[in-house]
Amino acid sequence: MQKVKYRFVVACNSLGNAFQMANKLQNADRSRYRVPILDRALALVELLGLHPEGLNVTELCEALAIPKNSAFRIAVTLEESGYLERLEPSKRYRLTSKFVTVGASSVSEMNLFEKSLGIMRTLRDQLKETVLLGTLTGSEGVVLDQVPGLHAFQFSVDPGTRFVLHTAAPGKAILAFLPNEECRKIVDRMEFTHFTENTILDRDEFLSHLDEVRKRGYGFDLSEEREGQYCVGAPIFNGKNDPIAALWITAPSSRLPDCDLDGVAQKIRAAADVISSKLGWDSEG
């Protein structure tokens, strides 16, 4: 009986070793097909995603530990293809909104645009104001799409436009529902630029503000970036209950008085919840 056991153990060990060897060979075989310059280009893109203010060639080559000539050639190639722009006079490169177009369908498992557009139009017809869709990119937000309002005077921005998070209703709406650690990492990278007397300038105060946003279920900007401009936004969740985007409106404060804020916010939250449901979100989850 002991001999049988011994042979069984030896056989298992041999089989395990064989599987390990096969995996090593498979990985080694796959590594032959990797393209080093493409690896570097992807690393450069990911690095710039963490630095929305942009980096120059020297900063790129030092951060990636690659030759300066390689960093320059990759940056120029991506610039020529429209994926990077070069800022003057700093000579920094940063990502363009073309990545928004290419990567928008990966914001969730399904196409966020297709799931949102009809609901955005319905919400616009209800509120008469411009309705926008956006998400986070690094420590900034980016506009993905919009449906213009029906008033003679309306706010309008181009898809791909970036916005700061500490004053923006959509930024607050997403941040408030992220896991605490992930939220804090983003907040720690944010620059609290002063715009108006209502702008939040302190990290701890901003985190407390996010607690209020979480309780209300929506984010709000009451002339925090521009005098006389109000924004109200709600998060959009995927099937894993992750906040992946936000839906919001922008309007003059004269058309969105404080007494109407909660009522308008509930309509936006209801529309955002419909989009979330289309993405697999379960409100009971």
C-alpha cells in the first residue's frame, strides 16, 4: 500500500512539474511575439494618462527609462496620428480627446453611448437644459457626449473637453461612490484651483463634501467654477456597482434656484439609474 502511495505522489509531482514546464514554454513562446516599441508606446500612453498636464520628452524618457530618441519618435508618431498634442512653449505632450472616441465603448462592458442617448434626450425635453455625459480620466473629468438644451441661451461644450473635479457636479458624483481608497488616491492628486468664492480649496473639506454628495445621491456645483452657473449630476453604475460615468445638466442659476435643486436632482438621478440598469446595475445589489 505504501509503495502505491509513493508512486501516486511521484506521479502527481511529475505531472505538476510537467504543467509548470508547459506554462513556462508557453509564456516563453508568447514573449517572442511581443513588439518592444509597441510596449514602450503603450507605457508612454499610460504614463500620460496619469499626467493630464502633460510631460516633455526628457520627463518621458526618465520616467520610462528609455532612450530620449525613442521617447521622441513615439511621441511624434502619436502626435501625427492625433493621439497626442504638443503644448507650447512648454513642449509637453498630453493625450487628446481622440482616446475618448476610441476608448468610449470600453467605459463599460456595453456601449455607454447607445444606452444613454435616448434617455439624455428625454431628460433634456423634461428640463429644457443641456444634458451631458462624462467620466473620469486620471485626476480630471472628460465630457463624452451632450444633448443641447432648448433655451435660446444654453451651455454647450465639445466632447473631449476636460474639467476639474473639485468644482464639477459629475466629478463629485463619481468620486463619492468610488471605494474610499480609490477616491482618496484621486483626491490626493487633484489641484484645488481657486475660481470663485464658492470654490472648495481644502482636501479635507472636499472629502466631507463628498460625504454629503453620497447621502444626497447626486453631485452639485453652485457657482464653484463660474459665477452664475449651476450644475447637478448623478452617477451611472455598471453591473459590478462601480460608478463609471455621470449624467448632469448645466444651467444659469436664475433657471435653477436652490429651492428646485432637489426636485431637479431626483429627475437626473432617475435618468442615470435607467442607464445604469441598461448596463446591468441592480439597484438592490
